[in-house]
Amino acid sequence: MGAVDLWVNLVPPNAFAEVIGEESAQGVEGLFGEGVRSGTGAEELIALMDSLDVETSVLTAGLSADTGTEGFLDVADAFPGRFLVAGMITQAAAAENNAERVRELANHRRFAMVRVAPLVEQIPLNDRVYYPVYAACEELRIPVGINVGIPGPPVRSRCQDPVLLEDVLIDFPNLVVIGSHMGHPYEAVLITYMMKWPNLYLSNSAYLARYMDPGLVAFMNSSRGVGRVLFGSDHPILPMARAIAAARELPISADAVDAFLGGAYRIVQRAG
């Protein structure tokens, strides 16, 4: 069985040019690489995945109905087994609407995750505004990916402090939580939390594996850590080929590499 990439951005050709042409997007172009500017069709993305032995990619869309989620689900339906879809919360204040939307999307077999990116609206990850969504995901057994650690953009990072995960993990003991975008520089805290809470995982999305903290790499190679850190690229912002190559070069056992690259299967298997 091939790898699972937990974070892929499918940017259709010409879509990036349309986005950066909007007044609200001034200055955003410099954050993205050439791969995003040129865009990628689904067939082209599958060809890339085949060349890298990536079986399934989780596409990231917005959670609300007007942010393309249905279109991404159509793509996933058109290529069974190759794509799943994650919905990112973009308007956290609409708490009950977001929870209702999760319940609606959960009826689609290829809807696999909910994402929370606290840096976007600067709302701490343990804020009660997210709780209706966390409750729905716990009930429906849908994993939640929560960005943790210091983000790249020049915004306040305290909303993503991993210590805030304690509230979520205690209040929703059966919720599967994936700490997205590496959690740097709090790896030691996250290792301790993963040993304490069996439903907590970490993903290296947007972070090349060769730059992982040595303590985290050792944890991944241990009996308690195998399969707890999951692969994600954030393609094409971080090209999938670079991310996969770095993952396969980690100084860990072959079994640990396989668990890193393919461990997400059992996390997203509800989507089939």
C-alpha cells in the first residue's frame, strides 16, 4: 500500500492568477511557489502521486458551502481511492452552522477530516467557539487537524500553543486530533502529550522531514512512537516530491518509515 499525504492543495490552472488579482489578496503572491502559480489539474496530480508511490491525498478545501468543498468531493468521487477531502473552518464565529455543516458533509464517504487553523482568525484552538465542531467530529469519528506551533506568517502565535490542546483532549476524550504543520518548536511538549493521550497525533505538513527535531525522530522510531507522526506535504507550497524524498531519508527503521508514510490510513479509513 502506498503513502497517504495528509495535506494537499489542489489549485486548478489559472486559479492562482485569479486569486492574486483580487484587492484583498495584495501581498500574498510572495508566500507561494511556482507550483501554485502554474496550478495543477487532478490528472496531473495523480500522475505525480503515481510517480512517488502516493496512494491517497487529502485535499484541503473550505468547510462552508461557498468555498469549493462540493467541487473537491466531486474530484474525489471521480478518482475513487485517490483523493479524500478535508474542510477547513474559515468563519469560526458561525459555530453552530459549522457543526451542522460537518454533519452534512459526513454523509459523503470521501469527507475525511476537519481542519482548524487558529492563526487565520487569531482565535485560540481551545476557544469555545470551536466546541460544537469538536463535539460533532467526536460523535461522527471524524479526525480534526489543528495547526500547532509558531506559524510562518507574521501573526501572533499564542493561539496555536500546543499547551492549549489539553483542554480539547480532556473535554473530548474520544476525539482524534492531529497536530498539523509540525508544532515547532514545541516538539518535546507534543511528544509528552502523545504518550499521555492515545488519540493525539502529529503531522509534519509544510515541514521537510530532514529538519525534524532529533528527539521527535527518535520517538518515531520507538515502540511508543511508531505511527504517531503522520506524513503531509502541503503540496504544491512544499512540493510533494521534495517532501516524500526527505521522509524516505529519515534515519529510522523501514517499518517506522512505512508507518510515517502510511499511518494515516487507519485515521481516515471511515471515508473509505
